[in-house]
Amino acid sequence: MDLSRPASSDLSLGLHSHGPSHAHARVHAVAAPLRLFDDSEGAKPERLEGGEADVEREDEGDQHFSLLGHSLCVKRPRRLVNGGGGGGGDTSSCSSSSAALRPAKRAAGEGSGPDLETRRAAVRAWGNQPLAEADPDVHALMERELDRQVRGIELIASENFVCRAVLDALGSHLTNKYSEGLPGARYYGGNQHIDAIERLCHERALTAFGLDPACWGVNVQPYSCTSANLAVYTGLLQPKDRIMGLEPPSGGHVSHGYYTPSGKKVSGASIFFESLSYKVNPQTGYIDYDKVEERAMDFHPKILICGGSSYPREWDFARMRLIADKCGAVLMCDMAHISGLVAAKECRSPFDYCDVVTSTTHKNLRGPRGGIVFFRKGKKLRKRGGSFSQGDESEYDFEDKINFGVFPSMQGGPHNNHIAALAITLKQVATPDYKAYIQQVKRNAQALASALIRRKCRLVTGGTDNHLVLWDLRTLGLTGKIFEKVCEACHISINKTPIYGDNGSISPGGVRIGTPAMTTRGCLEDDFETIAEFLIRATQIASNVLKEHGKQQKEFLRGLQNNKDVIELRNQVEAFASQFAMPGFDV
């Protein structure tokens, strides 16, 4: 087999089997030499052994080496090569010396490229540009969003404002590092400082929630609480195993499993696992725990889930524990909406009763956007009726399974900038100042609820125990979608939400209103009295526009444009909101 390169080199490669040598045809042409080795001048013959190839070098003669089980031979020409026809008939000599395999020496400075300082300057020119110069388009949009946040009233219950330290960590050099795996067991090198940050975050997470490291473990890598929930299911269950949680129209979350009335599977929790939801009492809006127990005993879920995204009352974790034990389920709590209250000990704690607890790291925790999973470890405190756990029944076996469910099962490398920002947040959560903040969040929610009730508004369950109120707009002839659009036009941010019994998938009948974000900016009870008045005026605008333009969205939105009532309310909202400080920015 001849591997010579035609018309390009004065060397030829011969591929030999391990048997006897055979003659090989060679084609030669005068051209730039093929350089396989970068020998220094005057190098002595040597033999290099290593890896997949043994290379033997000699000053003269053929060179032989083995590659992937085949012997290769570099043939050196030992005769003159006559030029081809068509020109002059010149002859040229092909040297048989090893100089043909060596790069030609360059004069000092010739062809060496830019000097080091020039290269450093080029890197700085690209890498150190401020955003306004590097991308004016994105910068302008970001400035507009900041202006919206500063001059608007933020009432979405799942949103909040983070401090400068968290912003600094999120926008830091930690985003450069890949760190797949866990501290001390990474798939990449150079992670010693990343390991220290993640371990510190673990310690602070357990401290913030008052947990004993001997009894609880934590994973801080999930990208969101939905990711955390799916990682728990993936780690602890087999495909098509059963889960049970509160349905979204009753205030639950789609990551707890849900099918629409038409049977559509809304999230991965329902696509990969079988789910049966429980509901609130349609008359009271409270969870009916007797009905939960009845359903659980019929369905026998492997995981029973408590916690929701728009439930304004306390959870009876003790009762859920009894139900889980009775049906043989692992008890999991998604405390995303109440995690700040739990840390501040301003509501019942799921850690007293649950096996696994998940959460977001933003919302009323006031941290970066992400997820977190806590899991019991060590000796079990109770025996369950079923046989979910495998192996030693006296020990919890969640840690390795859930960690594996996070990575590599559900996601790739962790976001180290987020983990550092979370560590900063959790340090703040463990302080008396944070507890005072959560207490004010609750007082503000009570003030808002009372102000709306005095104005004849219907709140689901008649009030709140936590940071949010659920407002049923159907008594005003409005939908959540319409009211959300009016508020948005007036620079008030809320979000539509289904109310149990309505056609929530098409036209949600209510809105969810939360107090954490504006409390972070410094609002107190009297300020939420003012906010309640703004909201009532927004309902009046919505009703008037509906009368004039009808329910068709296109016509309704046209009715909001240049509407003098909208403009007046917007100006008052902006004047009100602009009084308050914005964390992280000097505005």
C-alpha cells in the first residue's frame, strides 16, 4: 500500500504489515518537503517509546515507526529526479540528509507574529469593553427594564429584588468554570476553590433552616425548583411510578403532576410518571385533608407532595405525614413559596415531618434564580407502611439517588456563579434583619388583604397566612387575563391565576398578589393601603374598557391605548414607586 503524496513532497510513506518487507513504488516531485519531525540541528540518533507509537530516528536512511499496529516507513530519496516535460528539462537534487525533515531557521523577529504586549492589548480590547460599548442594543433594553422595575409596583408573588452582592457574584468570573460532579469528585480539574464555595453554600443552607448536618443533606446545584422536583422523582422512582400533589387550579404547581381536563400532560412530571392530583374544598378554598387521605389510599403514590404556588394558608404537615405513612409514600414538600417564612420560623416547618424538601432560591429568599433540594440521611425516624426504600431499612438512602438525579440525570455542570450568590443569600437569611423582613412581608400581606376585603373584594379563603393573597375577580365580571393587562398598562405587575372551579386553562378567574418585592424596597402597611387603592382603580378602568370595546383582546387592548384614566393612574403609580430605593442600584 503506497501512501506517498503525489506532486507534493520529496518523501514517501510506506505502510508495511508485520510480515516481510515488500517493494513499494514511489512518486517524487520537487516541492516543499514533508516534515514529520521537528529535529534540532545535530540531533543524535535516538529511539522514543511511548503511547501508541515507537519511533526510531537515524541521521540517514529510512525511518521506521509503528502506528496503530502498522509499521510505517519514511523513505528518503537516494537518486536524482528529472523534471517533467513542458519546461526546460532542469534537474534538481533531493538531499538525503535529515535537513529535509527540519524546519528552516528563521531570522530573529522574522514571522514571529505580534509581540506579547500587542496580543495582551488585543485581548483587553475585546474582553474589557463595558456593555454599553460592546452591545448598545442589549444595554439599551436592559436600561429600559431597570427603569420599568424602578418606576413600577412589583406584586408578582414569586418575584423579588436581590442585593448588590448577589448581582456581583452572578456577573462574576465564576461563570467561566466547568464543575460537573460534586465537591471532591469533579469531572474537570482546577475546582479546588469552586469546591470550597459549594461546601460553604451547603453549610449555610443547613444553618439557615436550622438543620443538623448528621440528619440532613443538601444539593444546591438545581437550575430551578422544577428541575429539583424532577431530579427527586428521577432519583427515587421508576418511570410510570405514581406521584400525588395539589392540582394547579387549586393552587398547586404543574411540576407536581397535572393533566388538563382534555387529558393533556402538562409537564414532565405527568409525562414520565403517573399523577393523580388532590384539590381544595370548592366552598372554602382550604385543602380537604380527609379527601387527600381518601385519594392517597386509593392511588397509593410512591411520593406524596405538599406545597403549592398560590395557596394562601398554612399547610398541615403533620396530617400529611400521617397520610404518607398510611399509604406507604415518601413525603416531599415543595416549599418554594414559603421557604423564607420557614427559614425565619414564621410558619410551620416541613422539615419536622417531610423526607425531602425542595425550593427555589429566589422568591422571598431574595436570592439568585435557582433550585435547592434537602433530603434526610442517617437513621430513619419512622417506618412507613410500604416498601419504598431498598437496602438497609434502618438508614435513609436518598442522598446518592437524589444527587444522581440532579447530575448527570437531569442537568449538566452547575452554575458556580449562582451557587456563590446563593451562599451570600443564605448568610443573610440567617440574620435577625432577615427575620424582621419576613415579619414585615406578612404584615403587609395582611394589610393588603384587609384593604381589599373592606372594598368588597372576594379573596379565596377570606384572607392569608403568608405572603400572598388570591383575588377572585369573577364577582366583578373580570378575568385575570384582562385585569393583568390593565395593571401592566399602569405599570403594576401581577399575574393571572386560576381559581378553583373556573376554566383556568382558557380564562383564569383571578390574580395572585404578593408582598415580598415591594417590602424589599421598603413599603410598609400604609403603603399597601395605597397599593390596594391603585388596584381598585384598575378594576374600574377594566370594567369601563370592557363596556366600550368588548371582550375581544385586540379591541380591548386598543381601548387601553391613550386612555386618559390609564395615563393618570400610571403617572401616580410611577410617582409612588419612584420614592422607594432599588436594591443594587443608585437610583
